Amino acid sequence: MPILLAVLLGVVIGPALASGDQNLIRKMCMVAFSTAMNDAGETPPPGMGEFTCGCFLDQLGEGAGFDAAQTSCKQEAARRYGY
């Protein structure tokens, strides 16, 4: 499932950011985040998903690659929320 979401996000990111439609990417990110936490048997603290996906969108908007943005934001969210 994470690979499929990564591929879908990779296809959508360029056009979505160019058109200003970040809402679709944010929704897909939140689904991926929820799925990953659920698969890990974890209940994330309030705000962690929103922070992680906001960070991801910001990183992409600044020109970071998909993998770099994902890794950086996961690490920052884990640090910030004590995971």
C-alpha cells in the first residue's frame, strides 16, 4: 500500500502544486499517514498527521524531492511528537 500511494503522489505532485491544488495531496498524505500508523498499531497524538503532511507539502513546494521530503518530515514529526 505505501508503494502505491508513493506512486500516486509522484504522479499527482507536479500538476497539483503547479495548479495550486494542494488539497488533494494533503488528503492523500493524511490517508497514507493514517494507514502507516494503523499498520504499526499506533495511535498518533493530536496534530501529528496535520503537522507531517503540512511539512511534506512545504518541503515539496520548496523543491525537495518526494523521498527527501517524506524522510525529513517523518523525522521532524517523530522528534516533535516524541515518537
